Amino acid sequence: MLLGTLLVLFLLGGTGPASAHAALRATDPEDGSVLKSAPRDITLTFTESVGLLEDSFRVLDPDGRRLRTGEPEHARGGAETARVTLPAKLAEGTYTVAWRVVSADSHPVSGAFTFSVGKPSLTTATVDTGPTEDPATKSLYNIARYLAYLAVALLIGTATFMAVCRPPDAPVLHRLLKAGWWTLLGATLALLVLRAPYETGEGPLGALSADSVTRTLTGRPGEVLLARLALLLVAALYLLRLARLRKPFGWAGAALAVGLAVTWAAGEHASAGIQVPVAMTSSALHLLATAVWLGGLTALLVTLYRARLTPAAVTRFSRVAFVSVTVLVVTGVYQSWRGLGSWDALTGTTYGRLLTLKLAAVVLLLGAAALSRRWTARLATVGAETAETAETAETVVEAEAAVREKVPEPVGGPPLPEGPVAAPESSASGSSEPESPEPEPPAPAEAGSGQRSALRRSVLAEVAVGAAVLAVTTLLTSTLPGRAEAEAAAGTPAVVGASVTNVPFDVGTPGGHGKVQITIDPGRVGDNSIEALVYGPDGGVSVVPELRISFTLPAKDIGPVDAELTDKGGYWGNSFLNLPIAGKWEMKVTVRTTEVDQVSETRTVVIR
């Protein structure tokens, strides 16, 4: 099961586009905009706070040469922004901006956009931003994260099982604790080493750079991992001390478990977005409940196979598991609401579909848990009946011994026989037959063997499904939440006042598709300037023989108003478009690609 989940993580981690947690909300200048004068700087706005890298911005001029820009920084009063200063004089043409940042929950995100000064270039410099993460680095990083989840569940769950259920001193449980601790230590070190190349999109060998080590140790994700390592060292000393003194786990162990859970909350979804304090508390409780349940199940399964466990101990763990499931349900509902934001995101986003898959797996897990509770109850009933039978037999033996003590031995006669006292002679027969001894109760080890076997099978099913749930959870933590995706889609333009609309078109012939980017400035009642740029199927600027745009206001029965576009040499425009009334105007765009092929599309624009 573990090998299968690791393979899934490797395949999903190494293919497809990367998903990050900070989504780009707006750019200034806006993507594809045509400016009359050169901007002094470039500003990006994200859905959550971001961290900056030395190479967060690459700006290429119309000839494809990289510009010398200032140091990346946050805009005034906003950690969710990234800004870079441009050179004083920019030539006319189209500029390409490639950017890369690290979101607050430790995941990198990158992209690119263009803007033009004066008028667009006939050709645009292309820049390969590459994948957000290197496929090999991402796969190794995700595997290390999954192993860390498994290890912390095994460590905390086994410790809780030993403290609550008080099983016999089974060396196998101590070996489980050691396995959990060493695995978590190795996974944390791997995450620390891979952190820098994961952020910069380099291969695993990028971790060997001295700059990578410095950048990791001084960044917040690295600090969280260092805190986890420190807690692991304290936990090792604590476990060694308890092993020597043979004492159960106490409040100090519980505090260490909470501290470890907080290191996850500080480095994942909960550390960014809305209601951060509540979200981090919920995330820590969710992880603790998962660890107590799934890790405790593993300890229970191993104990059922390798050591003798009383029905009372199984019953105690059943109660703890029920409390853990309750906490999981409450915190899971909150985290799902916080991550999704709407019902539509449940089916309309990757995050929502993964969450649905996780919920289905949790339902299976709860079904296996209910079956385990049923077998636990039956095992407890058999144990109680066995104990009652043994107690009755012990009472009979004590009573017979008391009778023998009261009956005096006959003088000079043979001693009284051992065993039960003979019954008085029957008056009918004049003789008596010795009674046959009563059957002995079954030995405790043999009682409830069928229930124990069934319990082992149901617990094994729980552990297997639980490992799958952790695998889906690992994928969820590396996927853009539905709420953030919706916020990015609903973002407002960074250029205040300008209305920018992208209109896709397809005339139905080979190469006859693309988009028209239309900018109306200032997008208000009265005179406006309108500029339209046609992009071909390759994403570059395309030349078309004719482009017509007209506006209609159905609410006031006005229009159509012809925009009277003229070819400006690379783009179409008109500096005097008069829209007399505010409202939702229907903009009809007609693109003719050949003498006979044309298509019309309609979009709504708001004039204020």
C-alpha cells in the first residue's frame, strides 16, 4: 500500500502544470495593455502574501534583451504584492515580463505577461518561464512530505495508544516509535535540503549551492522545518528518558505532539488566507486527530498480531478513536468551507475534485471503523463472559476447600479424598456414584479468537484506506484552493479606469482563430479612446484585413454606435469614441481574416 501511494505521488508530481496557492490577481501594467508613456515600475498583486526571490522579475525589451531592473520588493503596505523598478527610458514596443514568487504557504508560483509602450511590436519576445517546479524535485519533495505525514501519524498515534490503552510491555511498540521518529527526521531533512531548488524550479542538485542553503535557512518555510527538527530532538530525549524510567507518556509528550502539529499548520494552507488564527488551530487539531486515529490503528494492528491485548484495552482505544473522528469531522468541515468558498468550486476546481475524492475515502474509512467498533464490542462481551466464568469457577473451588476444612478426618481411617465432597447416599439405591467433574472454562487466550481475527482484518482495512487518505491530503496541500482560484478570477484590473476585454474568435478555417484584446480608456461616459490588438493562434500579434467594433445599449435602445476603427500599423484604434450614457453596453466584434471568412462575437462592457 505504501509503495502504491508513493508511485501515485511520483507520477502526479512529475507531470502536468504545477498548482500553487498564491494566485495572481492583477498586474500593473495590465497584461496586453498599450500605454501612452513608459511606466516607472511593475507591480503584481496576489490573493495572499508572497515571498520574493533574487530573480523574481525578468523583463525583456522588444528585441528580446533583458533589462537591468531594481531589486524586487513589496509595494507599500502590502505583503501580497511584488514590485520592481524599471529603467528611466523605455523604447517604443512590446515588453515581456516573467515573474516568480513563493506563496505564504511555501509553494512557488510563476508566470509571464506583456505590455506595450506607444504601440505594440509586430513580433513579441518570447520567454520560457519553464515549469513552476522541476519535475524531479517536485516528485521527491512530495514523497518526502507524504513520508512526513505517515511518520508523524505513527509517532503520535503509537505514543497515544501506549499511554491510553496501557498494553503489555511489547517491544514491537517501541520499535514503532523509533521507526516513526527516524522516518520523520529523514523526511524533514529531505524537505530542508530540497526546499531551495523547489522554490527556484531547479533540479535536485541545485541544493548543493551555498546560496541555496542560506536562502532556505533564512526563509519562513526553512524556519518552520528547523523548528520541527528541534522538536524532534527534544522528543528523542523525552522518549529515551521514559524508556529508562518505564513511565507512561504525560503532559510533556502531549505538548511536543501539539508543537509538531503546529509546524504543519504554519507551512500549509492555514498560514495564509482568511481567519488565519482559527485556521491554524483547526489545522493542528485536524492533524493531531488524524495521527491519534490512524497511528493508533497501526499500533493496535501490530499489537493484535504480535502481542496479547485485553478486550478492555481495545475498548479504551475505540473510545479515543471515536473522539478523534468527531474532531476530524468538525475541523474537516471548517477547512473544506475555507478552502472551497462555494459549492460550485466542489466540482469546478481541481481542489474541489480532490476534496471529493478524499471525502469518499473518508466515508470508506468510517465504514471500516464502524465494523471495527462492532467487533470490539463483541470481543469485550466475550472477555466479560470469560472473566465471569473464571470467577465462578474460582468461587466453587474456594467453597469446596472450605467444606474440606470443616469435615474432620476419621480416627485411624484413610484420609478424605481430594476433590469435591461426596453427595449423601441415595435412599432409593443405597449407594452413590461419584459425580463427574465439571468442564473447565476455556483458557483466556482461546476465548474470542474469532472476534480477534475479524478485528484484525477490519483494522487492517482501516490502515490501508487511511494511507490512501494521507496520499490525497498530500496532493490537496499542493493544489490551489477553490476560494483562491475564484478570487483570482474575480480580480479587478490593476490599471485604474481602463476597461480591457479579451474576445476569442474562430472563423472555422485552419489558423483562423485567436483573440482580440480591446482597451477602452478611461471606460467612462463621454469621449474614450479605443485600441484593439489581434492575436493569432501562436499567441503573437496577427494582421487581419478588417476589424469592426460597434456598441449597443439595449436598456436605453441606443445604438449601434460604430467605433470607426482604423488600422494604426499593428493595431486598430480610434481616439474619439463617444459613449453618452453609463450602463452595460453590448460590444459586437467582427473579425475578417480573409476575403470571405469572418466571424462576429458579442461581449458586455460596463461604462461608468
